[in-house]
Amino acid sequence: MDILIAGVSARGLVESAIRSGLHHRIVAVDYFGDFDLGLLCTHRSIKNDLNLSYEAHHLITASSCLAWGALAYVANLENYPSVVEVMAGGKPILGNSPAVLSSVRDPAGFFGFLTRAAIPAPKIAFDPSRLNFDSDTLWLRKPLQSGGGHGIALHLPGDHLEDGFFLQEYLDGLPCGAVFAADGWDACLLGISEQLIGRTEFGADGFRYCGSILGSLGTGQTEWGDLVDRVRQVVRAITREFHLVGVNGIDFILKGKTVYPLEINPRYTASMELVEQAYGLNIFTIHLDACQGRLPDFDLLACPDAGCFGKAILFASQALIFHDPRWWFDQGARDLPYAGEQIMRGKPVCTVFSRGQSRSECLDRLTRAAVEIEWTCLHATTPGRQ
């Protein structure tokens, strides 16, 4: 089967597909068209081939000259079910259907279900004029078409709430994500990670997602087992309600011992390649199997503690020029620009990875890698090649 993988950045799922050893021809369309995506498969890029800024419908144009027989999508197409439907053009969709996307990504429907199911969740609102801003509740303004923390900000009394946004209660806790495979009725939990949000050492700010650290979140064995059980119950309930299939992610806040779901990402997510590294799984194979109703024989609690696995997205703190992507690829970095490509301040540069026995060790290695890459971009050199 010829499979098209489409979204803002296709590299992660494409790499998993190539590693799977399955006899599928993979092609891709995304915005960035990174150097290392070109090492993996035939692809087209909105930025490089169409010379356009990112809009989801441009993926339809980019895919029109490629031959393929089935569609798999990544972020942020979960927010554009009509684009998924048009792009598929009647061909099989390997993942959640446009109807499922519309349902699970609707905040009113999603949080309404959580309330009915007695699952703890932050409060939401669509009309700020009806809120009591004299209470201790802090509110976030959040886009209906959310992704990666873009557009999220504190909402203060008197602020105007634009169309396309809603309000969500701010919860002071640990931002986390979990990934799972679903067959429309049941779910298999594959991993839990801390999310790195707005970390200045990676050039991020505000509520912007800039990476993940996969591990036991610093809990003891009993606390880890309790957390895994709670998250399993939540993702199974959501799977059954919304009939999710394939691999999916859930963002949540861990406050004390309580899991507060924030949203479902009904597609491949950024932390899934850490699951592959830590547990020896292949996400692409799991995704295809789950779409056919077959869940993996995997128990997260049965996995030995292998330490922490991290990834961080480096955002440029100032304008810079990237150098020697092949060298960085061989060092393990991914999502790499082409040699000589200029990266503007605030734009993503590349992704770095680390492994450590603790969260702090893992985070420190990510930070050092990010500093090294930006320094070499600014000084027109590459370590070991001065």
C-alpha cells in the first residue's frame, strides 16, 4: 500500500513507518520539508515547494501530484476535519474519521462528557460576561483549534474574548501527556510524560510546548502504579465515548494525585518517538493494527525502569543560519533545516534528544545540546569541524 503522511511536520511518523519494516511505500506532505525528511521518503513541502505560509488546506495542493492509496495524518489536521476529508478524496483514512475529529475536538462536547462521567476536569466557559472574576479562579484564553500551546494566554477581567476562543480554568500542576492505542472500544496505555512548556532555555515562552520527558515523573513505585491506573481508566472511558482508533494522545494536568484532562490529540503526537526509544515499540505498526481493531500486548507497569528519555524543540532566540545538517543528523538531532537556511527569531530550529537516569540529568543534556546547536549556527561552524 502507498501511504501518504500529512500535517505540519511529518518526519516523526514517517521515520517510525520506515523503521517498521512493513512493505508500504511512504510519501509525505508537510510545511517544513526538513533535510532529514528528504532522507526518508519522497515528499513535498508547503514552504519549500509551494513557497507559501502554513495553512492546512495548502496540504491538499501539495499532495495533489503524489501517488498514494491511503492517508495518515499528524498535527494539526485534527483541527481541520474537512481538510482531512477532502484530501482523502474517498481513499482510506488510517486514523480517526473526520466525524470523530469534529466530536472529540469540540470543547463543549468533550468537557460535557467528562462532567457526566465524573472525571475531574477544569471548568470552561464561552461567555466571560457570566464569570465571577472576583473569585480565586484564573482563566486561560484558548483557541478552539488549539495545538502546541499557540495562542494560549491568561484572560484578565475586561479582556475581549475573540471569536474562535474559549476560556479554560487555569490549574497549577504538572503539565503531562499520555499516549495510547485505541480500537474504538478499548485502549492500551503506551506511555506518560512530563511536558516542557515555555522553557526559555529552548527559546520558548508562555504556554508553548517545547518538548517532553518520558519516565515515572519522579514518583515511587506505588504512586506510579496508581497514576498509570488512573490514566488508563480515563483514556478507556474517552475511547469508548468518542470511538477513537489508532494512536492518540491526551494532555492533562497532574495536581497532587488527581488527573485533569485538558484535551485529546486524536493522532500521532510528539512524545511517541520517546515511547519507541524507551520500550522498543513501533508506533506506526501499532497505529495500523489499532485501526484494524488489534491492540498491542503491552503493559506499561511491566516495563523495567529504564530512566528518562527526553526531547526538546529548539526555537531560535535570534535570527540564525543553520549549518551542516548531515553532521547533526548523525549526532541524533532531527527535524533539521537545510544548510544555509535562515531561521527567524522564535521559529523552530530542530529537535534534540537525550537519555538520563533522572529528570534533571535528562533535561540538562537537552539544554546543553540546544546551546551547542544555537552557538554553532551563530558562529558558522560545527563541533569537530572548526
